[in-house]
Amino acid sequence: MRYPLFITLLLLAIRPIAFAQEPAVGRWTNTGDETRITLPTSETGRVVITKDNPCASGYNELLRMQVATSPREYIGFRNGTTGSMLVPVLLSYTENNAGSAMVLASVTNPVNDLNSNSPMILFDTRTQTDNTLKTGAGALLSRPLFSWRNYTTVHMQMAANGNLGLGTQRPQAQLHTTGTVRFGGIPTGSGVAFLMTDGEGNLMRHTLPSSTSISSFSSSVGSNNLLKYNGDGVLVNSQLVDNGVGIGLGGVPSANAKLTLYGAMNLMSDARSKTNVVRMTNALQKVNALNGYYYDWKNGSGGREVGFLAQEVEQVLPEVVSENADGVKFLNYDGVLPLLTEAIKEQQALIKSQGALIEQLRREVDALKRKR
């Protein structure tokens, strides 16, 4: 019987093992259209190719399959290292064909496609305590799972924790890239735009108005206009300017200020939105308990300032004092204005009363003078 070259090589390599396992003939059969190898019926029946001498160089070829009309194109099984170890390498080489050098295909019928959630191709990496693959299985903890490279340049690598790196071999996030990123399948438009996600994580593109600039898109980093939407969901220039030290509303922040306002500020104070409204009393007495101070911040920020001490104001008007989780107190200076207003009114009433008393005393003095 005459076998193809590949089968002949395979036969010569495994002949001692195959013949040692089965005394009967007929394990190798040629039907004319195919050559069949029938393994022993026992659980451990297998084909084993053993190379006794160590590999003297990398990628030493162990097995090759090719066609007679194109002997320089083949698929081979090689050892990717030297010495007595084995690092399997499946190598495909094409010289006269400009198409794919290798195709990995997985096929099923439509019924299996509809009735299963199993992946068609599964790449599995793990640890194992022995080569039987029956005991001691575990997940990799440190070394990479997969690596894709062009010759010696690694373009994509997945770490043991599932992080995928593009251009980096040590990804620090679930997706880590060191180069540029381009998104397709989102609305397009002219001009500069920014990307954001909706509540379901869908990526959306919003075009910026021509009057808006972002420092990351321009050479100017001293003045960065921030963004906002109006009530109709249209992106407009918010006129919020962040210079890295403070924020300006309508213009550049002034020195030694975290917030600078150009123009008027309106606070909602509609009576229809309020309840439990009670008129302030003893306002003048409370104002007399307050003290104004000059001070400097301990962190060195800003210049000499004037104001109240929140702890003192809290004893008089606790409604305008709040604190954060660290116990740092904050003062709503606007909330002090109503107290000052009522105090001035009480003072004016006192001045008016004293003026009336003084006028009465003046008239009495004048009457006494006329009697003389």
C-alpha cells in the first residue's frame, strides 16, 4: 500500500508505538479517498510521536503536512525552545498564496446555535499539578493569559486578572491603551465635540458651539471654559472659566478668590415655596453678640480677609452654620443679612423712640424757660 508523504512520515514516527500496542492488523487503512488511523479501544489509546534527541535550535520541526505540488507551503508542528523541553508551536507557512496563511474555523448547525450559550471557540488557560489534566486545576494569578504581537512588538496583551492592554504589556485597567482611540457608530458632526454616556452606558457625541474652547483641544491652558446644557438639552457656553486656581462666572477668576462672579447673582426666595415662616425677634441683641474679624488662612491661601467665626455665629444664629464629615464648619453669609436687616429696623425704632423722647424733653425744657 502506498501512503501520502505526510502519512508516511507519521507512520515511520509512530510505528513502534502503534505496533507495540496492537498485535492485530488493519489499524492503518487506505480507502482510496482517505487514509484512516484507528486507535486502540482502551481509554488511553493514542498516537504518540517521540523525539529522542534534544532540539539543538529553536523551532525544530517535529511534524509537517504539505501537498506535493507546493512543497514549500505547509503546516507544521514544531518545538519553540531548545534542549529537552517542549514548547508546542503550530506554524503555517505560505509562499505563493497571498491569502490567509491559516484559518481557524468552528462550525455548528443552526439548532445548536439556538439552543446553547457555549462559545464556539474557547481559549482556556489554567494551572495544573500534573500532565493528565485531571487534578489540581486552578486559575493563573500573575503571568499574562494571551499576547498578540508582530514579530517582537507586542501590540495587545491580556493579564491574568482580565485587564487588556493595547500598546502596553502591563494594563492597569480593564481596558488600557497607550495610543489614540477612535469611536465609530456614534452621531457625527462638524467641529469639536466631547463624548459622554447616558444612564445605560451608551456613548453619545455632543458638538461644542464655536464660542467654546477646551484646554485639551487647544494650546491655551491658562483659561479653560467649561460646558453646560440649557433647559432644552442644547449645549451652550456656560461662561465658567477655570484657571486652575479659581473659577470665574462670566470672566477670568480674580486673584485670591476661589469663585469670582461677573454680574448679579439671583437666589430663589419665592414666598410660595416656603412654609413655617416666622418673623425674627431680638435681632439687635443677637447682632451685638457677633464680632467681625480680620484674619489669615492657616494654609496660606489668599490674602488678608475679614469675616465672622462660624463657632461664634453658631451660638447666635445656628441656622446659617453647617459642617462636613470632618467637623469643619461652614457659614452661609447670605443668611446673616436678614438678621442685620431686622437689627437695623429695631435700631431705627429705638432711635425713633429716643428721638420722640428727646423732643418731648426739649418741649418741657422750653416750657420751664418761659415760666421764668
